[in-house]
Amino acid sequence: MKKVRAFAPGHVTGFFAIFDQPQRLVLRGSIGSGFSVELGAWAQVSSPSKGKKEVVLTVAGKRAKLSDYPVTRYVVEGFAHAGVRLPSRLAIDITHELPIGAGFGMSASGALSLALALDALGSRQQGSPSPFAYKIAHEADVACHTGLGDVVSEAYGGFEVRLVPGIRGEVKRLPFSGDVYLFARNEGISTRQVLTDPAKRRDIVSVGSKALQDFVSSPTLENFAKISMRFAEETRLAPKEILELTRLLAPVAHAGMIMLGNSVYAFPRPGMEKECEDARKRIEAGKEWRTWKTRISEQGARILSID
């Protein structure tokens, strides 16, 4: 086997509560709710037959330094520290279909797709990924402060409720499917800054726990949007432009802020798909927001090919 390709969907979180006190990274994470989307990250790993014995990283078609991508480096080094025998000549190519730092779980999907590909390359056989692949991707996301629950959500796919934190936590899928619009501004929100701010952490834990209880008691798309916006406002995470956009979209969509990003999701209201698409076009024409139309991903992260 010379080449492996893997994919992990992106992920959107509507509300969450932080649980990152356990010493073991595998037990840290978050509870909350969100959904995976069909746009995500692709990873290809291969073992060139010639050249220097080194790790060559390419991101979005451009040669990159492993040191500039701490989540990717954490995954690669994690396999080495675990004693997994990877080729001495290793080429890694990662492509993100959504921007990093906008709340779309791209750091997690990049880590997870890479971990699945390296796991398959190291095992040299086609089959179910090892638990270690999911574990190291989750640990990388948590340790680098780029996310808390995206990896486990992307592993499952679909629309989920995370009831117990950690990569081995309890996740329940909800029967929601269909189109979703994503909106993002150029300037993002620093996940690291939020997750390491004591005041913000306290607000997120108290408001997020209550939000999850309320959603579990009435798990509808409309309630998800209402609760996620209440969470965004009560935690003071929502900037003015987020509040303005969600109000603009409210007549045609169930819309809310994406955690943690300067971004918004919108599910068309029943029978208002055309009106929602028209609104997206008007918003995109204003040049302040980038937009994407995608769908809830029914599948989680997976190996695509082994050659």
C-alpha cells in the first residue's frame, strides 16, 4: 500500500459547555449540540519510493512547515510516540473545504482525516480504523485549544447531542437532515482565546448546561436555533454583525451563531427554500460575508481509498 485518502466532515456547534478539567486529554471535551456538514477536510498520505527521509506537508496545494500546523504535528508525532511504524518518507496532503478559524471544525476534520489515513497506512490493511486514530485526533484538537467536541461529532456524522464529554463520551443522533447555509466573515474568533478566558469559561459552562437541558426536552430545529442564539447572547459571544444577520435571516430560516466563529448557520424554513436562497445571494453580493450551501452529513469520517 502506497497511498491512502480519507475524509472528515466539517462540524457546526450551536451551544456547548466546557469539560476540560480531567488530566487525561481523552476525557476532556464538551457537552452540547450541533451537526456535521458535507463540506470538510481531505487528507492523503503516501510513501514516496525516492527522496529524502522526511515528512513533507502540503496544505491547500502549497508546501508547508509542519511546525506551522500544531494540530497536524500533534497527530504525526502521536503516531510516532505510540510506536506505530510509519514510512520514513511520508508525504501528507491536506485540503480544507471551509476556512479554518470560522467555527466549522476544520482543525478537527483535518486532524481526524489525517489520523484515519495514517492509521490505515501504518496497519497496511483495509478495515475498521483503530480506536487510537480517533483518540489522537481528539487529543490534538483539545491540546491545541482548537476545539473540544468536534472530533467525536465528526466521527459520528449527522445532527448530534453530546451528553457525556470526551472521545468515548455519549453521543445521541437526531433525525434531522437537509440543506443548510453557512455564512462567515473574514475575521474569525479565536477559539484558544475563548477557551482560556476564565470569565468566558464560567459563562459557557453555566449557560451551556442549561441550554442542553432545554434542547433535550424539545429537540426541534426551531428550538435548536432559539437556544443557540440565547446561548450566544447570554455568554456575550455574539458580535453585533452576528445578531444583525440572524435577525435578517429569521423570516426565512432557523438561524443562529456558530460556536466558535464569526459565522452563522441557517436552515430554510419549510416551504421557504427559494426565499432563503435569494437571501443568501443578496448577503453574498454585499461582500461582507462568504457563503456556502451544503447539507447535514449523514456519514461520519471515513477512509475513501487505499492504493
